[in-house]
Amino acid sequence: NAGVMQNPRHLVRRRGQEARLRCSPMKGHSHVYWYRQLPEEGLKFMVYLQKENIIDESGMPKERFSAEFPKEGPSILRIQQVVRGDSAAYFCASSPGQLNTEAFFGQGTRLTVV
Amino acid sequence: RKEVEQDPGPFNVPEGATVAFNCTYSNSASQSFFWYRQDCRKEPKLLMSVYSSGNEDGRFTAQLNRASQYISLLIRDSKLSDSATYLCYSGAGSYQLTFGKGTKLSVIP
């Protein structure tokens, strides 16, 4: 039973390029969360999605960032026109969907903007 | 006031020591609580759930104090491998998983 899969594990982008981060939840999980973590900082909530629905995007920057979780395929976090400040570890977590259940994390994507 | 607050530490303890962390939460409607462990540059991993009656797993004990709105994690007989950052999570019926910033533990030989 595969866990939460994120890819790529490492991503290097030049300023102004687009970054696409993918997350496949655990089997049977229909809820996905994205977090950003800067070095020596805590997890910062970005967005919560169900299939084809964004439930809570209160943690997403208003510009350049978007997320989706299509009916088929992985959830995608998209960052347009990346800047150096976007460099961070981006973690995805999934849960079965019931409120207040445990969430399980993927290994993360480390984005470096050069 | 932040929803979940933790003492960032670091807690530096010798091997074999007992160490405890607290995590306070502000939403009295919180219904579920978990402790996660995060190693340097790795993903958070679920350590244990926290039930009203408490929860014990080997050297680890988690407690919930609803009156004072905090959860605790007790680690007995600390091992070098326990060195990590410990994150608490409080679920309040909303969909957003709210994590504390974490408490850093270093177990020293």
C-alpha cells in the first residue's frame, strides 16, 4: 500500500519560470493538503482540496499560486513566475476524508529558485 | 492568538532522561489531537494519536487536558534516535490541519 507520493523530490527553477509539484494521495484517500516549510520554520498551511474541489485556500498567496485535484490524476500545486522567496520544501498530506482523522505526508518537493 | 502553540526549544537532554513537551490549543471545539515527528529535511511522520483517556506506546505517553486546553508528550528513557522536532496537531472540525511550529529535541550522548 503505497504512501503519499510526491514528485519531483527536487526541483530547480530559474526566476520567472513555472514550477509544477505533483502529489498522489494514499489509496483510498480523497483529501489532500499542501504545506510549505521554510528552513527552520514550521509547516504553513496553503490549501485543502477534495477531488475537483478547493475547500480551503486561505493559506495560498493571492498571486502566482494555484492548486487543483482533478477527478483523475494527482493533485498539482502550480507556482507561476517563481521568485527566490518561493524556495522551500512543499509537503503534501492526504487523509481519508473524515473530519479530524490522521493525515499522512509525502516526502516533499524541495524547490530551489536560482 | 495562534491556534496551536508549542515551546520551540531546543530541549537538550542526556540519553536516558525523561522529557515532556506541551502544546496549547486555543479552539475549545478541538476534537482530535496528534503528535508528529519530523527529522531534519524529512517529512512529518505520525507518532501517535491523543485520546481523552491518554495514550501510551512504549516509551511515549500522550495526554490531553481539556480544562487547560493542552496536550502533552512524555518520552521516557530518551534515545539518541529520538532527536527530532515534534509537532502537535489540533483538529477542530474545520478542514484545515493546524500544526504547531514544533519543539526541537536533541538527545545528547
